[in-house]
Amino acid sequence: MKIQVKKGLIRAALVAATVATSGLARAADVHLLWVQAMKDHPVHRLMQAGFLNKCKELGYTCEVVGDPSATNWDIPATLPLAEAALARTKYDAIGVYGVDPAIYSYITKLAKEGFPIVTWHVLP
């Protein structure tokens, strides 16, 4: 009887370890992109820090791209940076800070390419 219980516990531990490890492997395969104009604005930096910290906690690979200005809202300077990131990395989903209608067409383009998109502040 004691041997059966020990074998059962060992099996349960192995199954739990396998499930936990496979979840970690899947998390390591998650790549997320955040597109944000005026990337270096102090408020934007706070949001990005929260995003990047949670990505690290979950084991995700995450990147934030956008024009490095803290004062100029520059969509035309941001889009090539986003496209360069997309050219070098396969992302699973993209977050786009959609506060300006000038970026709505880019959000639509990404969605038509099959990317899951999240946006906040203002919905297009």
C-alpha cells in the first residue's frame, strides 16, 4: 500500500513538473510589440515600465518602439520603427497607443495582416 501511494505521488509530481515546464516554454515563445509615438514622454514611460515588468514576470519577449521624442507627437517617424521591428521579429500580438486618429489606418493595416491588436486611450 505504501509503495502504491509513493508511486502515485511520484507520478503526480512528474505530471505537475511537465505541465509547469510546458507552460514556461510556451511563455518564452510569446513575443509582444508595443507601438507608441512620443515614446519618451514621462507618462508613457510609466506605462511602458509596467508593460515590460509584467512581460519579464511572465517570461514574454516584449519590445516598445516609437519616435524617441518626449514632446513631439510624430506618427510618421513611429511607423517605420514599428515596421522595422515587425521585419526582424515574429510578434504574436501588437499594442498600439491609439490616441491620434492619424494612427487608426495603421491599426487597421496590422489587423488585416492577421495580428491580434489591442489599443487603448481612444478606440478607432
